[in-house]
Amino acid sequence: MEKKEYNTLIAVLGWEDRFYEGIKSDLESYSFQQLIILRYQECDDLTIKSRELIEDICTKNEIELKYLKISDLDTVDKWKVFDSYFSNEDNVGKKVLLEISTMPRDTIWSVLYFLNSLNISIDYIYHTPKSYNTDWLSKEPGKPRLLFKHSGISKLGIQTALIILTGFETERTKQLVHFFEPKLIYLGVQKGNQFDNEIRNAENHELIKGYTETKEFELDAYTDDNGYSSIKNQIDELKSNYNVIVASLGPKPTSIAMYKAFLDNPEIALAYVPAKEFNKEYSSGIDTKIFGIFK
């Protein structure tokens, strides 16, 4: 069977099993001329082995490998790096595949912002792990941020509603609530009990219970629309009466759905919560592959 061809595969350098195993799987399923790796300098000590593996597989497959060095400590410079590289079709070609398995959500949104302005084809792929660490995933969540050029259109005299697609990192949920002090919170909860989802996700509601008015809604990141219809319904319900801020902390494909919702509703704001420390054993193994078409 002939492989689907892309000019470029874009990924973030990671240390989890699914970084290398995911790209290895991508190379078995598709063909690429080049691989662009976004390399967070803060994680260089964690990714030594990954760099060795990825450089070896690119050499064997005769794929050009390019690193773009970025830092989460300098968001302005990071945005400029994305702007200078992903705003130019000559750098990426007509067909791009985004490997979002280990890509931070703000990076997914930023890269999509620039690629979406080009007249190119954009697909995305996500590999679930076999399991997540049951102890902790990240620590010391930082001050929530609104993404550059995605901070919405605030209406004077109107209260704030916060839509959070929850995940397993409850402290990040807490940071969002305390920072934005919303009048109303909608918690989007992933369906199913994969990765003990129901138990771990329930902690989000318990954490903020009594803080302000709260509503839960269900979505499914693993359907064809990655939860888009559920997210859209909540935005439609709120946008006339609230300044709406949305954040994705749940399964990574929801970040794609959320960006599509933003494009349809540019008056809303996209928020994210950086973290200062990540578990070296964040996840293990590689399992289901989810493929989608963005544009």
C-alpha cells in the first residue's frame, strides 16, 4: 500500500516513550521530506536519549532533520520563532502533519495560527500512551496566560465564564479558577474510564466545589470531531452574556477542537497554564493512534 506523502512532520522533542515510538509509527505509515523538531531548551537534560534515537532514524530514512530551539521562559521570542518559520510556505511545503502527542497546547495553537494562514493542507496525529503515571504528572503550575492574538474581545460590564476541559492535573484547574475568578465555570469531562478517567477527573470538581457556580458537561476527544460539537454548544450558550475564556487540560485532541471553536468564535479567549516541572515518567508505552484533518 502506497504511503500518504507529506512535505513536513512537525513535533515537539519529548522524553516519553510515545515521542520516539510515535514518530517511528508515523514514518511507517506516511512519508516525509523533513522533520521539524521544536526543542524546548528547559528539557534538554531529559531528551538526550530521544535526540539520539530521532537523529538515527532520520539518517536511516534519509529525512532532513531540523531543530527549532525555543524556551517557555521567553514567550515573546518563542512566538517570533514560530512566526519567522511557520509563516513561510517555503519552509514547510504544501502538506504538513502535526504530531501533537507530546506538544504543549499553547504550542499547538501557536503553530496552527501561522500554518492556517497559508494555503496548505494540515493534518494531525495523536498517540495515546499505554498508561499515565498515577502519582503525579506536573508540579508547580505557573500563572495562567492568554495566548498572543487569541485573548478574545472583552465586553465591558460583563462577567467572565470559564470553560475548562479537565484532565488529570487538578492543580492547573485550580490555578485557572483562582486567577480568572469567573462568575461561572463549565467543566468539560472526558467520557469513559480509560486511564481511570472517571476517578481522576472527579477530583477537579471536588477541588473547586463551592468556589462559584459550576456546571459539568461531557465530551469525547476520541470521536471524529474531537469534542468540537460539545465545546461549541457550551460557547453558544455563554457567549451572549459572558466574556468567555476557554482552556484545554484534557486529552490532547480537544486542543484541536478548541482551536476550531476559537476560529468560529474569535471573541472568546484561549488560556493555558504552564508548569515548572514534569515527571520524567509522565507516561509509558504507546497505544491508539488518532488521525484528523485540520485543513
